[in-house]
Amino acid sequence: MSRPEEARSQRLGAVAANRLRAGIAAFVLSLLLACSHSTVVRPAPSYDVLVFEAPLPAAAAVFVDAEGLRREVHLGPAEAGGYGWCQDSRYPVDAGEALELSVIGTLERVMDEVHRTATPFDRETMEARGFDAVIVVRTDTFDAGVAGDPFRDFRGSAELTLAVSAFTSDGLLLREIVYGSGVHDASGMTCKGGAEAVGLAVEMAVENAMTELGEVIANSHELRGSLAAREFR
């Protein structure tokens, strides 16, 4: 083989080797970046409840329906921006247990006794089991999103509304909607940073909603009056 042909062969071989390495690197990168990343949502009871009077003098049964707090958040092409490395990543969110513990933790600050129940009680069951009130919290709406990429910050966002109702032996005394929202930025060299951003945004939204929940319950004149009057019956 002549020297020109040998040099040309070497160049072609080098090009092929570089393409192979680039293809392998791209494949490995796609496995690392474009996949599902678990999202952690921790309980976030509110410490900022503004109570105008003493805690409610009651033992309450509390039921939380958190089925609506499950989502698979996608960072799609329209949201990715930047380099778009994570445009196929998925971030599953399940904040149900976190919400339940947040509700219980918040209500423990504004009522004498709080007992978590697996089903909502009716009036007869409430009285038979020695409770003074029943509080039901149900997920009304929930939305979460994430944008960004590993070379910029990820931004997670979340919004939720909860339907809250409460009754005593005097009947249904409270029916309200409480709202919470959160936005959180997170950085990282992989798409997993998006999971942190979403999880912390959901936690903030839950905590904000818990502040409203605690204030709605603790400052309800109807609930407080009914529970105070039971001592004189």
C-alpha cells in the first residue's frame, strides 16, 4: 500500500472510531438522562398557623383522601429550553402519605386530640367511638411541572386545592377550600435534579395549604361554639 493510501486509510479508520465512540457515549448518556427519576415528597405540616384563641377542646377523627396527589410529571420539548438534555425524563410524584401526615401534624397544633382514620365516620360512628368532631380533607385539584436542564437550574412548580369539611353532633359546621402553591429551583449535573425541584415545590405547596387548613379549623366560630357547648349538655 502506498503512503497516500495508507494515510487515507488511517484517517478513515480514525473517523470511524470517533463516530463509534460518539455513538456509544450518546447511547450511554441517553440511558442516564432520559429515564424516570423518583421524586421524594416529605411531610410538611405548617408551623405558621395563626390561631386567635386556644386550641379547640375536642377529640377529632380525621380522614384524608389523598388519591388525587399522584402524577407523572414530564419535562417535554416545549418546556426543556436550553440544551434539552432531559426532554424525555419523567418524574413520578406520589404525595399522598406526605399530605396525610401533614394534615395530622397541623391539626395536632390546633386541637386537643387528633386521631387518623382509614374511613370517614358518620355521626353515629363518631358518637359511638367517643369523638367530638370529624374532619375530612379531600384532594380537590393538583398540578405539578418542571422545566430546565443539567446545565441550568431546574425549576419545579406545584399547586393544589383541598376540600375541607367538619361536623359535630350539631351537624355540618364547616365546608371550605384551601389552596397551596410552591416554586423551587434545584441544580445538578444530571436530570435527577428535576426530581428534587418537583419534590420540594410540592412540599411547599402542601405546607402553604396546611397553614390555611389550620387557620380555617382553629378560627371557626361555629366549630368552637359547638364544641364548647357540649360540656353543658
